[in-house]
Amino acid sequence: MKKLFVALLICPLLLACGTKVKRMDVNDAKEVSGSWNDTDSREVAKAMIEDCLNGAWYAKALKEKGGKDPVVIVGTVRNDSMEHINTNTFIEELQRALINSGKVEFVASKDERGEIREERLEQDEYASEATRKAFGKEVGADYMLSGVLNDIKDQEGKKSVVFYQVNLKLINLETNRILWNGQKQIKKYVSKNAFKL
């Protein structure tokens, strides 16, 4: 009888320790740790690109280019925070927001251009004359978007406040003039339970 009683006590604990997986919609916001996450990346990119494209530089750029859309590339976004943050996903969010705005033309990144140039070299050797893509016809970017992601963490025991600040700059590639300087901040209050199953 005693063994049965112990087994009944231990059984719920063992079941609680198992891994459970629940699929979620990718747009659902679910905070687990309070760290930078996919929702932060998506929302910050969207807000900053909207602000950028509504900046005074845009109307001037259209006028200078005779009504043609300015050509933009996203450069480096440095992670100067204390967290490991994959800035590549954030850069992709920025690119997507720029492209989907319909207000700018967008050119491939440095890494992507290298792969494309390699493909052109192979086409020179293996593709027919009619389908071969020529060198020297790339579109050069007019502007580069780059920036930095910082954080400040204030922690006492199981409670913390995490502050993120993203700064982005749009730079004229010919003159090095900074045409737009944007900033987006996020602040999170995180409290962790003392006991978890």
C-alpha cells in the first residue's frame, strides 16, 4: 500500500517534467524570457522603415532622380547588446519592409552579389549566348541603411527591466551624408517565478 501511495505522488511530478510542444501562429506574440524576440524584430523594423520612408530625404531623392525610386541597400546592423541576437533576421525584416513599401528599389547584399557574380561566371562558360547574363549591368545603390542595437538591463533578484534601443542611419553612398537618423526603443519588465515545474 505504501509503494502505491508513493507511486501516486511521484507520477504527476514525472508527467509535469515531460516536454510539451504547441504550434503557434508565427504572428502571435508570446513572451517567455523577456529577451529580444521575433515580435520585437518585426515591429521595430516595420516602425523604423515607415519613419524612414516618411522622412524629408525621400521627396528630395525623388526630385534628384527625376521621379525614379531611390535604390537602397541594407548594410550592417551591429549587435552591441549583452544578448546573443541574430541580427540577420532583423536585417531581413528591414529588407522586407523596404521592398514591400513599393517606394524604393532594392539591390542585393554584398554576400548575395558574390553568389550572383559567381553564377554569371558559370553562365559565361556554360550558358548559351542568347540566355547568358552580361557583367557590368548591375544597379548601384544610392543609399545604405545601417545601424546598431543596444540594451541596458537593470536587475534585482527575480525582477528586471530590459531596455532596447535600435538606431539606424540612411547614408548617401556618394557623399557620405546622413540623410535620416531613426531610433526605436522597447522597454520590458520581467519577473520570474521562484518555483517552476
